[in-house]
Amino acid sequence: MAPSTLRRILRDPETEDVRADPRRAAGRGFVALRDGVTHHEIAGPEGAPVVVLVHGFSVPLYLWDTIFQPIAAAGFRVLRYDLFGRGLSDRPDARYDEELYDRQLAGLLAAVGVDAPVHLVALSLATSVCSTFVARRPRLVRSLAFLGAGFGAGRRAPRRLRAPLVGEILMAGRVAPTLAESQRDDLHRPDRHPEWADRYRDQMRYRGFRRALLSTLRHYLGRDVEADYRRVAASGLPVLLSWGAFDRRVPPGDRARIAALVPRAEVLEVPDAGHLPSVEAPAVVVAALVDFLRRADVPR
């Protein structure tokens, strides 16, 4: 083992548990579900159509800071939350797979009293979470908006990460230490967001973060993503597909394949943005989303 890798393992940044103090400081909502506590926030008028924002692989709910309140101000009831293992949600010692993420979303909606069909807005990996949800509960979904949709969930993690113990060592010594800085790669102009990496590091101090991501890599990746998109197409729901023009995570060829798999979807390319168009071009994304959501909210 390289000395640098050993030093990183010994300097474990996971020094705290997610407990009352950091949660109280956040000033948001927390609800106990079957698998643990979920951190969430709701804004917008009660009784309005509900929009649920589901973040991607590892950046928690602050991902939506730029569009959360503007969508609520447009007359929607907006719910965002941290997936288990991320942000201020619990990090259960569990298998982070399709079942866990589906239970979390379904359980959260029930816990906060949402029983009408919702609009789902998903980023990247969360498109698969929402595809599962709509396949199992089509009557609970009114529309789907996918930002940065790709085939990442269909690619298996490297064999060494999947190997017992070896994966844990690699995650602690090589993968996790690079995660914060690598978030800049999601941005077309990272110089405009100098705080992005530091915001990410905050969640890394809570025990179970690495374990949750590693379990996701092992048990959630490798799924049949084409089948996910076919299920979305078969649902007949209104769908919006949106990518940043400079998205390095999802090459143009993959975008074309996804659009072909969901042929009735509306497609929006966001200029001057990378993999996170809601962060880099929020005005464009909000305008497009609000227009789409209003049209999709008309009863079919």
C-alpha cells in the first residue's frame, strides 16, 4: 500500500455521527422512516401541486438551492431531501440498492402527507430512482423531468471496489479523498463556484458516508438503465429531458440514445452549463421547468 494511501486512511475525516446538533442548526425537517431519519425541506403553498427534487449520486439537497425557492414562488409545493447516506440523512448500515431508495421516497411522501400525484425532478443517477418509483406507482406521478440523465447507473463499479475489504481500503484511501475536488468536473465554469468543493466536504465528516457510497457503487450500479428509460416512455407521462451543453458526464451520443428511448419527451439543452444546469443556469432551468410543470399539471 502506498504511504499516501495509508496516511489518508489513518486521517479518517468521518469523526462525527449525524445527530441532533448539526440537524438543529440546519433548521429543516427530519422524519423517521423505516430505514432511518430523512432530512428534507418543503416550501410553497399548501394544497398546491407537489414537485419533488431528487439529487444525484452524492451531492445532497443543497444541489437545488438555486431553484428550490423560485419554483415554490411560482405556485408549487416543493419537497427536496437527502438520500440515505448523504447530507444530514441517516447512514444506515444497509444495502444501498433500488429497494432502499424506493422505500425512502415512498416513505417520505407518506410521512409528510403527500397522497396526490407528484411531479418528479431528478438529477443524474436519481433518474433511475424515479424510474423505479413511476414503474411501481404510476398513479402517484404526474410528470418527470430528468436533468443530466445518463447511463452511469448502468456501468458496474470497478472489480476492485466490489471486492470485500479491498473496496473499503480503496474507498478510504483513494476514492473518497478525491470526491470533493472532483465535483468541480460537473461544472462548466467551476471558477464561478469556488465554494462547491468545500460545501461537499461538510457531509464527509459524518460516519457512514463512505460506506453508503461504496454500497451504492456495489449494489445500485450495473442496472439495466435502458429498461429504466423504456419504462418511463411506456408510462405515457409528460417527460422533460435536459442537459447542459457542456456536460462532460453525458456525451452527446448518450443524450441522443436516451432521447430515442423516450421519443415523446421534450428536450432542452441549457447553454453555458455542464452536468449541473440548475446550478450554473438557474434562470433558464426555472423558466423551462415552471412552463413544463404548468402544462403537465393539466389533468389528462
